[in-house]
Amino acid sequence: MALVQARKERGDISQAQVARDLKMSRSYYNQIENGVRLPSLRLATKIARYFGRRVDEL
């Protein structure tokens, strides 16, 4: 849920835009955002930096 909030705080951008910016498929990002899949530490760090947060805040 923290990813949804972070995405909305960034200007209500779409999952597709986040996925494009992070160079991953929208469906994979959707699975991460919905807790279906866990990202690697490297990817979690990349996502956290994208949203200006720490990994443990996501």
C-alpha cells in the first residue's frame, strides 16, 4: 500500500509510467505494488530512490 501512496504523492502517475521509468513491465510493477511479488534488494532500492524514500518505508 505504501507504493500506491508514494505513487499518488508523486503526482498521481500511472503504474505504466512508473514501470517505463524503472524499465520494467507494467504487469511486474503491478505485482510488486499489490504484494504478489517481492522485488530483489537492488530493484527495491531503485524503486525507493525513484519515490525519494527509504526501502524500509515501502
